[in-house]
Amino acid sequence: MNVASVPRYRPALRRLHWLMAVLVLAVYLLVEQRGLFPRGSGGRAAMMQGHYWVGLTIGALAWWRLALRVRGATPPITPPLPQWQAWPSRLLHLALYVFLVAMPLLGLATAWSDGKVLYLPFTGIALPSLLATNRDLAHQLEDLHGSIGEAFYWVIGLHVAAALYHHWWRRDDTLRRML
């Protein structure tokens, strides 16, 4: 069965899926590679500003993607999933959407409560903070953001492993629906 004969997600959802996968990788690399630059340097600040804005872009795209998912039907998996696989699949997708919406909001709250300034990209214009500086809250939020972020990467890994399991082991069209 070739990709053209498989019922697929709408093109906008497929593009958003893969764009967001690349952006999630980018946001991870930006925060993890900031250590290449010394604290207080312009390079480190650029990495963090990139992390903030790519993260916020992911959050905005997640809402758009949710709206598209609500408006359109999900193409069926052929052959259909057994019930014992269907409910974990729904739970995994729900977790992914929760992460994609919650992590950017939590990151923004962390930055604002830590007194960090978010500049509009390629400008010196600062986004106004909606939270007062509170270093104790910032540290708690940062720890939570980091812990949830680690859990997020495990959920993403499970999502990828499940897609490969369906494609190579079960030989259904789960992965092909998103290609």
C-alpha cells in the first residue's frame, strides 16, 4: 500500500505535525547548548531568547493544531487497533497536547517571575511582563518546567517508538497517515 492510497490527515495537520517536531528539537537544542557560552554573554542570551520564542511559537501552533483537530475527523487506522492499544494511544496524544500547550506557558511564567526580559526577535522591544519578579517562585517554576520537560521527552520517545512499532511490527497505516 503506498502513501497516496492511505487515508491521511489533512495537509495542514501533517505540516504542523512535522514543523512542530522540528521546533521541539530546536527548543531542546537551544536550551541544552546554552552552556557553550559563558553566563552573561551575548551568545548565551541569544540562545535563551531563541528558546523562549521557539517555545512560544510551539504553544501558539499547538492551539492552531488543536483547532484543526477538533474541526476535522481523524483518519481511521487500517487495520483497526485492538481496544488495549486504542486507549493508551488516546492518552499519549492527550499528554502530547497538554505538554505542547502547558510547557510554553510555564516557561513564560518562569522567565517573567525571574525578571527576565523577552525581546521581540530582531528588535530591542521588550514584551511586557505580566508577573512581578519573585525569585522563589521562579526557581520553583524552573524546576517544574525542567522536570515536566524531561517527562515530555520520554513521552515524545514513546510516541516515536509507537509509530515505528505500528509501521514495522504491526504493519498498519498509523505512520503513513501523517506522511
